[in-house]
Amino acid sequence: VLALAIPEGQAEYNYSLQRQLKTWLDRLALVPYPEAHRDYDETVVFGVKRKKMVDPRGCIEYDQAPELYQIPRSGGPGQRFFKSDLTPLEYVRLMDASPLMDHLNPPAESALARPPLAPGVGHLALLLASGYLDGIVQPADEAPHVVRGTARKEQFLKSSVKENLGKGQEKAKEVYSERIVLTVRAVTPDGEIRTFTDKPPEKEDQDDDSRAA
């Protein structure tokens, strides 16, 4: 015996649903909810399962006064219910207990290796410029400061030659190259930013015509 709670409009005008009901059910009846609890036009469709499916034709003519349905005796469930999947809470507990969770933890910070010999000035410059010593630096008995080192490529004019093509014509040939520029910036507690770089100073153009222009 079916008791299907649906809106009245679905029961009356949903023809796809009506075909399913007529194919598999008999003695169909439509009973509205009590008015005090009928906020969405709820109704209950009652019906009895057919022994064999039939060809559904035409619309359903519901009975407004359902009869007393006699439920046949059952021989018990045809199969046992068994658990086929985990609940979300069980998934969380299994994940927390999984050894794979260790791979999500960040690795422990390793201490800087102590060099066998004291680094020279050049070594310290390379370490600073490569960013290996970035962060807070606080020598003994001195105020701390923050260091940031960078190394980048820069294009520069390597040479410029004027070629005489004859007949009063000249052609300028410029050769460009790249160099690594090391820059280190330090910020002291008073907010002062100091910049140290090995970039050579810009060459001033000594050409009279250029200065005149």
C-alpha cells in the first residue's frame, strides 16, 4: 500500500507521475491534508500495488473517500540490510589516525650548518645576495635588523663603435651584454632602509653633441 505525500498540483497535472501510478498501482485515492496543516496544498495519494503492470491510458480518476486497505501478511524482508559505506564522522576519525597525515605536516626546520672555516667577506656577500641569510639578523651586543638579498640579471651597453661606410656615412654598432647585479637591503629598528649593491655607477656621456642636445 502506497501513501505518497505530494502537492495537489503534482497529483492532478503531472502526467508523467500519473502514468507511473496507473502502471503499478490500483484503487487510487486522493486525500487532502487538514486545512490547519495544508500550507503548500499537500495531499496524500493512496494506492495498492498491482500484481502485473498495465498500460496506462488517460488521466487518473482519484477516489475522494479511500477504502480501508488490507495490508497482506509479509514473510519478512527479502534480504538483510548491511553497511556499504562509511559515515562522514568515520572518515574524519580514520584520516586523523592514518600515518599518511604525517606527510601533511611541514618538515622540521634544520639548523644552519656551521662552516669548517670562518667565511670571508666575499662568502658573506654571496650568502646575503643569494637570499640564504634573509630574515632577522642580530649579532651579539647589537640591535637586530632585517636583511633581504637579491640577485638579478641586468642588460648593459658593453661597447659602442662607429663604422665608416664611406661617402660621409657612418654606422653605429652597439654590443649589449648581461651581468649579475647583487643587492642587499637592511632595515634597522628605527625604520631606516640601507641598500648595498655591486652595480657599477652609470657612465656619464662625454660626447659634446649629446650634452648640447
